[in-house]
Amino acid sequence: MFNPKLSTMKTKLRILMLLPFIALLFFTSCQDEVIEVTEPQESEALVAESTLTSLMSSASIMDGSNDNIIDRASCLSVELPVTVVVKGLEVIIDSEEDFALIEAIFKEFDDDEDTLDIIFPITVILADHSEVVLENRLALEELAAECKGENEEDDDIECIDFQYPISFSVYNADFQVVNVISIESDRQLHRFIRRVRAREVFASLNFPVTLVYADETTVEVDNNIQLERTIEAAKDACDEDDDNDYGDDDFTKERLDNYLKICPWVVHEFMRSNQDNTPEYKEYALNFMKEGVVTMRARGGDVLTGTWNTRVTDRGALLKMKFETLADFTLEWIVHDIEYGKIKLFEVGGNRIIMKKNCDVVIDITKERIKNYLQECLWRITRLNINGVDNEKEYIGTPFKFYENDVVKLRVNGELVEGTYEIGLSPVGAILKINLEGRPDLRLAWVINFLEPGLIKLSNENNQMVLKRMCPDEDVDYITRVLVNGAWIVTSYIDQDMDETENYNGYVIGFNHNGKVFAEGEGNNYLGSWVSYRNEGLYLGLNFRTQNEPFSELRHRWIIKEITPNKVELKDINSNGIIERILVLTKAK
């Protein structure tokens, strides 16, 4: 429909825009310098009476629902600190986290009245961010009576916020930029939009602008139309929790369970027995799974498995976690607040956890991910503990190779022992089953506790295994070329300052490309396995498969100290950095 007032306003606006532009052209015709003028688009200017300015005003209203447990009003907020008396107990509230303490005191006993008295005077912040001092409860009740009731629809938009800072360009009557104003908070924005709506300023928002949803995801908008549509779509997209209970604990067990299982949760704050353990546990990630299984990934990558369950009682919703090796998390926690993308746990005695949802965190290990990792390069066993007995030395120099068709091959004495492997999923996590004939210590169902491109940790009852990836590189290839090029003799073997070189006199050692190592001499013939690899340095794994000396002593993962076409020097260094053994091989003539 044609609107004559709107048409007249637009015509005047265009004239105002053109007059300074024509005057500028006349002025510059007498000047040698050329000045370029970029006119702002008419659609960029904020209109005093428009849907967009109304939405921006509502999005910047002070949200007073967080402290409803104190003032029972969602359109105002009590300035902290404030002193209250809860069931006869005087408590100083100096942060929002202390609201949970009030809730805990309320729920400590089921058969008494929940009473809270405020010590006046107090300062109250109103919806428009103005402040007023109240001298008594009657004044507070009169202000609270002007608010909407519990969970009634109000003007406050809480499901989306501006990410600050943002800025506005302010124009004069000639539509020329005279100032740029930076806005750092809802309070500043609300007051600036109030001036726009009162026609005290003529301004446009400088794009792009980022908005933050209640679940802490963000969206970027590039113009007024996108901004209006985004706020409009989001304004009713979350539970604003405008009730007089603290937090969003008015939910069912089913709702809580589903919320916990939707994505992994990352620890942002952690208090235990009044001790701040946030530096220790920050960024730990938890994944609540079906059948009461919870997995936790530490910052270093280790994954712990525990149990969880929930129940709703008169104290509210409770989340119980239990980890055998992590006592700090093992507790039945009160779920005292759920926001979009955030959950807060609390228990009396100075215990608090704040976790944020992060669907990008990978804790659960999928079949596809496991297969992709396994099929990268070779894998060597660096730890194999079966019923308390260390068996890893048996597998020095004998790497695994996993193939796409579920075939696994173990290289032993230069020959491939072929078997199969299977990846499965269970309530306790991903399972790797290895089936190799003659290898009962490997033919087990291994739970994958930790998985990253270069390291896999596995376990089952009383058994542990660690696999590390071995990929070729130029140095490793060079070691192989040197070793397979001819025969070698032991020219020095020093064990704990004892020279035992003569034990190897008369023996010749050879290395084959297929990973077989052999020693011949003195009427004996010893076969075994070897492999070179990098592990924060270069190593040579030697495994003469004999219990007889002297070659049984050489079964070890040796550090390669020096290697040339004619000489290889190997060292055995203990955990204290002390050299215990030195082995020198020299090319046989």
C-alpha cells in the first residue's frame, strides 16, 4: 500500500543526501585534488520506529532472572555483594555461584519452610540498566510487582546476544559521518538504541556483526535485513528460565539424561572441598553414553572409563559419577543449573563443576577411525603385560601390519605370520580382537583406551598393551641401506664397565631387507628379527630369538648413537640417563 508520509520522508532524505554531494562537486571543480565520496546506503540507517531497533532494544535489556532466588523478579537484579539470611543463616552473596549455596540450604531439609531475608539497603538494577537504592522489602516488592510473572512472556530477548565490541557510524543532517561510537556492553547498546528511537541520533550499525546464541554458538551477519531475521528467529529458541527457582532444575530425569548424552562436555571450572582444581582439570572432556558408561579424556589424551546415573529427588536432580582412579569427580552432584550449552554441578562443602558442551570433541572411538589409524604404516609393541608378566621383549623387532581386508601380519624372523583382526563396539568402549596362531598373549579382546595417530593404548582384565606407529623416513631408510649392505662383526661390547667383546669373536652378523637378522660362527646359527625406527631419536630393535648367551644379551631396543657405512655404535641408557651398555658393530672385510 502506498504510504504518502513514507514517500515524503524518503524524498526529503534523498534531497538531504544529494545537496551536500552537489555542493561537493561544485567545490572540487575549482580544485586540482579529486576526492571520492562513498554514500551510505539508505537501507543501512537505523529507523527510529522499526522492527529492527525494537529487537535490538529487547536483546540488550538487562536479564534479571539469574537472581530470582533472591528477589523473585525477572525484570530486575540485585547488585552484588548482598547479605541475606537463609533459614537463619547469614550468607554474603558476592558472585552468581553463591546462588547455588542458597538453593542447597533450601534443599538440605525437606520438612521446613524456605525463608530468605535481605539485609537492606540494597541497590537494584532495572531492565533499562538504571540503578535505584531500596531501603526496605516493601520498596522491593513494589518494583517486583511491575515485572511479569514466572515464565510469562516479556520483552527481554535472552536466547541471542551481541558479541562485543560493535560500532555505529553517526551522521549529521547532511548524512555525513561525524563520529564512530564503540559499544562494549548491553548497557551501552540499550542506551544508544534508546537515543536512536528518540531520534536524538541518526546512525547505522557497522557490519559484519557476530551474534551469540544461548548454546554459545555464533553467527555472523552482514546487513540490517540479516540481523533482523536472525534475532527474530532466535528470540523464542531457548528456555529463558524466568522462574523463581535458581537455575533450570525443574526438569525430568529423561530430559536430563538426553541432555547429557547429546554431546561431549568440557570442564571449564572445578572446585573440590573448597580447593580450586581448575588448572588441573580444565579442558578435561566427558562423554555420557548409554547403559551408564561415561568416558573422560584428559588433556594428555588418556581416557578413563567410569559409570554415571541420574535421579530426581526433593533436593533436585542429581548426577552421580564414579571413576575408580579419579576420586575428585566421584560424587553425587546436584545439577543446579542448565543453560543452553552449559551445565553446572554443585554439592555442599565447596564442590562445583561447570561444563560446556562441545560437539567437536572426539572421545568416542569409531570403527572407521580405528581402521584408518591401524592401516597407517607399521606398529610395534612397546608394552605387553599379561597377568603381571612383561612380555614386550618377545616382540622387539617384530612389527604389525594391518590391512584393509581385516588381515593382520606379524613379521617374525623375516617371515610374515598372518592372522585376522576385528573391531567392535561395546558399552565399555571400542574393542580390538587379534587372532594370530601361536600367539596366545595377543589373541585377546582388547579395549581401546586411547587412540591417536601415533599411539594406541589397549587393556583388558589384568592385561595391558601399547602400540606405537613406525613410519619410514629418510634417516630410517638410510639405516636400512647401511645394515643390509654386507656383514658385520662385534668390535666392542661393554656391559656395566665389563668388556665382553671376546664373547662374540668368530661371529658374523647379517641383516636382511625382510627384517631377519642372523649370526653365524663357532658352529652356531642364531636367527631373529630386527627393525629400525624413530622415537624421539633413532633406534635399532634387535631380537635374537635364543635364550643362549652371548646373543640373548643383545635383545634390546638400542639407541643409535652413530652410524656410517662401516660402523654402527649403539647404546643402552637407563631411565636416569646413565649409559649401561655400548655395542659397536663394524663392517666385516
